[in-house]
Amino acid sequence: MLDRARNRRHMALSRVTRGRDHTAPTGARSSKAPAGTNAFPEWGGAEGTRKRKDDTMFAVMKTGGKQYRVRQGDVLRVEKLAAAAGEKVQFNEVLMVGATVGAPLVDGAGVQAEVIDQIKGEKLIHFVKRRRKHGSQRKKGHRQQLTLLRVTDILESGADASGVKAAVGAGSAPVEAPATAGATAPVEAQTE
């Protein structure tokens, strides 16, 4: 019985406003704020509106089976691309640019980036152990090959006519056969 009475008293004390209105959102000023002042200063906008601190345009692009939210000047690591350091590449699979959401892609949008370097990721250890009767173990290391990029430009439209090389993964890049000396043209089959 004493515990209930103590809890009721504690709850009553915690409801004391101390200059804050407990019915308003957390951190809001009391309703006694002077007229014309912002009731929600941490939000940065007018009353009841939220304003992002960083209003630079961003895009959501897709490469290597992953999606990246990028802004101009961002440096990111993506799955290996078929491009040398210093080259400029363009990603045409853009899912969102600013407030424009594609279905599934935004037509004519693109993200241009400069290749900084071809790097390897951190080492991952793949360890397999079969317990009990088998007693076998396998330890295998792996370092993923990555491409380091710096985003240079985000295009909302006109990416098709930009003339920048499209970003292609290293695994899907066409491999040219080396030219051999003395190679001849293919001979057509003769039918008689």
C-alpha cells in the first residue's frame, strides 16, 4: 500500500512543469513564449516546420548491386569499375534526385564522378570448422577489389548527351581478344 502512495506522489511531482509544457513535443518551449518567436528553435524553421541543416542536392544511385546516397564532393568506395585512375565516369542508374523519385529510375538523370584509385578492401577471413566427428577446418582470406570515387556533378536531366563514359563494372566489361600476328579473316564454308 505504501508503494502505491509513493508512486502516486512521485508521478505528481514529475508533472510539475518547471517552465515547460509537458503536453507539447519534447524540448518545446511552454505556451508562455512571447508572440512572434519560434516555439521550436531546434527545428530551425517556422512553428511546426522542420528545416534540414544541409540543403545541398543529393541523389540516390545504384551500382554493384548496392544503393548510395551521394552529394557533390563525396568520396565513396564502390565495387570495382572498369576505369583507370583520373578517368571521369557517369552512373545512369539514378533512383532519386533531390525531390524527384523515379519509377524505378529517373529519366535523363546521372551522377558524374572522377576515379581516384583502384584499391582493395580490408581483409576478411572465411573460416569453416566442422565439429564433432569430422575434425576438418578451412581458413581462406579475401580482399574485395574496390574503386575509390569523388562525385563531381549531379545531373537532374541531360545526362544522356553529356558525353561522359558510362560506369561499367569490371566483371561485365567486354574483354578484347589480343591481336595475333598472321591472323587471317575467317573462311566461309564452301558448299558444293
